[in-house]
Amino acid sequence: MSDSHALVARMAQTFGIPGLCVALYANGRQEQILFGEDAQGSELPVTSKTWFQAASTGKHVTAAVILDLERAGLLSLDHPLGRYLPDAPQPWHSRTISALLNHTSGLPEYLAYADDEVVPASRADFMAHYARLAPIAEAGAIWGYSNTNYILLGFIIAAVTGDSYSAAVHRLFQKTGVIGSAVASPDWVRQANADPALAIKGDLDSADREVIGDGDIAFTVDGAQAWLRHLIEGADTRLFDTPLLASGRLSPYGCGWFVETMGEDHIAHHAGHYDGWTAMAFLNRSQKTGAIALCNLAPRTTRAIRAVALTALEAFAPGSTPLGLHPVADSNAQLTATIRGQLIRRGAAADRAFFAPELQTAIDKGGPVRGVIDIWSGEEPSSFELVEERPSGSMRMLRYRLVYADRVEHVLVGLTDENKIYWCWPL
């Protein structure tokens, strides 16, 4: 058993993960890690044929299909969504496809995250049901993670192809040689693992589903491995293009990816949780290394799978993740203390005085999903240390390391030249 396998097994047991798979890639080297059982109590071991739901990590697959359709001349990223979806609420019409891709559209979040919430099944019902939701900001004024953006992209894919979202995604997987991938719901994944015959047929319900696109991709470890290799060696690099906000400050989110610099390296990552499944994808594009980790841990948090993915990749390709970073001299301990207090709020409201307008909007209006991060995890980290500082014009990016008994986390914080927080996101 390699270092990666042993580390993942120990971490899975620590976090109580019933089963997981990890695909690793580094400059042509590949490795797969399988652990546990395909469902809690099933006693069926995770194998290369076990399916896992990728949750919001799959958003970049939707983005990849959109970019593929633009190359084919079927749409333009600069066109407003109303050109392709005339039935969308009128106040949404002017938001461009590009703004949907990078979450700068200012559109509201459609999910209420209520236990009894029923999402409309058809495009017509979706448009009618959510027509009352007004944009929370002008396009480009803020970055706000909103699943609405990717539902609309799913509608656009179906509209311009004259086919279903599922069919378009499967064509892309076929074109890129990715076998062991599917458009599938969490329920189908559970059923397919219990009944291999169902896996052969595919998710017929998702094939016809219209309200789709914000997190409906499933992989086996072989599929994750093939897709990871494609992302590192052959993906459209526009997935990793990041926009400037109206303020002139950088928004470190491309098309379905958080995109950052780490030293001289360019990295990208995305995690997600959905109905009992959690997932994490991480790429070091400069070093051509990466990991996709998928598990059947139920809690609505990605902390465990993020730790597993980064730890496994760091063991497989040392120096390719932030885990290899060391603390640097911190010239403003008071600022760090303020940042820590605002990002580890224990559920308390953010103090808008410490935030720039980009995040004040989210504070004032509620904002899209996770508008202002609170990284309180139920325990205080034993340390909160600066590991990187990168100035860039009227802004600067600071990366902090948070050490816990069972894991190490990082958070990227963007500051204005007045030391107001305009960006924050964990890794």
C-alpha cells in the first residue's frame, strides 16, 4: 500500500466516511484509491465500478459543454441569456452567458434549502415559479455563487442543441473518451450500485429532466481518472479564465472552477455536497497534477473530502498543493486577527464595516448561496497563519492556513487597498 493509500484509509476512518474513491494524476502517472463500502452497512466493497455523485463539482462539466457549443458556433458567451431563453423572467434577460458561467450575473439563488422544498421539474414551471425573484445586483457588480446560473446554462444547452442536457453531456464525454461517467441523480447512483443492471441502462429520468445542470454528474473511479487526465492535458483553458468585477478587482472564479495562484503555480478547485454525497476536484495546472475525490459521507459539508483529496495528492505529488506551504512573516497581526474574527463568526452576522461593497451587498440582501463565508466548524483551529501574500494593483490576496487536530484547511482572502475584505473562499 502506497503512502497515499494508507493516508486516505486513515483519514476516511477518522472522518467516518463509509466509502470513497480518489483518482490521482501527475505528469502522466496515475493512481486510484478505493476504500470502504458503497453504502453505509451494505458490506459491498467500493470497486472500480462503484458510482459516486460529484455534486457541485460537476458544474465545470456544464461549463465545458457550453464552451464546446461556442466552438461549434451554436452560441456566444457575450450574448444575453434572453436571446436563448425568451421565457426567462424579464429582469434576467440582459445577463450574459459568460456572467452565468462565472457567477457574476447578480441573479438570485433559486434553492431555499428547505427540507420540504420541491423544485419544479420542467423549464416552464421553473421560469414561472421563480419569476418573482429579482436580481440582487447589477451584472458584474458582485461575485455570488448561485445555482440559478447553472440551471439556466442547462436550459441553454438544451435550447441550442435541440436535445437534452444529458445527451449533450454524454456527447462530450464520448468525444473525450471518458467512460464511467453519467448524468445522474443521487438516488440513481445509490440504486445503480445496488443493481448493476440499472447502471447499464443509465439514469433514464435524468435523461429527460429539464431542471438540471447545477450538479448532476456521476463518476466511477475510472471515469474520474479519465476526466481528470482530460482536464490536465486537453481541456479548454477558458474554463480557468477569471473576470474583473465592475470595481476593477479580480474575481477568482472561472467557469465552474475557483482559480488561484499559489507561488508560481496556477491552481483550480471545486468541492460540492448533494443529498448524501461529497466531492472535491483539485488541479495544479502548472505542475500538471490533480485529484478527484468522491465519497458517500452524508453531512452537508465538504471539509472531509477536501482534506482527503489534498492529502492524497500531496503524498502522490509533493509540493503540488497548499499543504506544502509554510507560514510567512505577518506584518499586520491586527489585520489577521480581524480577518479571523470575521471569517470564524460561529454563525454570527458579518460586520459590514470590514467588507467591501462586493460583499456588503450579500450582507444587506442575504445574497446568493454562501455570500459571505463563515468557516466556523464547531471548533477553533489551533492556529490561523499567513502562508502567502500577493499584491495586485488595488487589491491583494492573502492565504491563511487553519490547523485542526484531524486536518489542515486554507482560506484565500482578497483585500482592497483600504484592507476591506472583498473575497473569501476556503480550500
